[in-house]
Amino acid sequence: MLTQFLRDENGSATVEWAVMTAASVAMGLAVMSYVRDGIEDLSNDIRSSLSNISIKTSFEDWDAFRANAAAEAEAQAQTGSDAPIN
């Protein structure tokens, strides 16, 4: 019975899949730790950019908003800056 157990190869595929899965998880964690700081910096940049955008929920101030946006765009064009003017 012991020799039959040692010769049986049915469980080897399961062991191989377990090893490959563990290696894949380890690679994923390694990549995640490598790119984490860059993604966090990008996320903070996006958050700060989006926090400066005003969202109008009605059309009451639409004309004033468009005039202000046009003035800001003109000021940016004159200064050659891509940064929003607040």
C-alpha cells in the first residue's frame, strides 16, 4: 500500500497548480509594492485637479460661469501656462 501511494502521480498536478498560484500571487504583490508610490502620487494629483473644478447644478449662473471660464482661458493663453487659474 505504501509503494502504491509513492508511485501514484494523481496529486502531482494539484501540487504544481498550488505552486504556480503561489508564485503568481507573489509576483502580483511584488509588482504592487513596486508601483504603489507612483500610483498614490498620481491619485493625489488627480484628486487635487478635480477638487479645483466647480460643478454647476443649475443653469442660473451659466452665463457668468461661461464668461469667467473664457476669461481664465484667455489669461492662460496669454501667460502660456497650462495650470488652472483660481
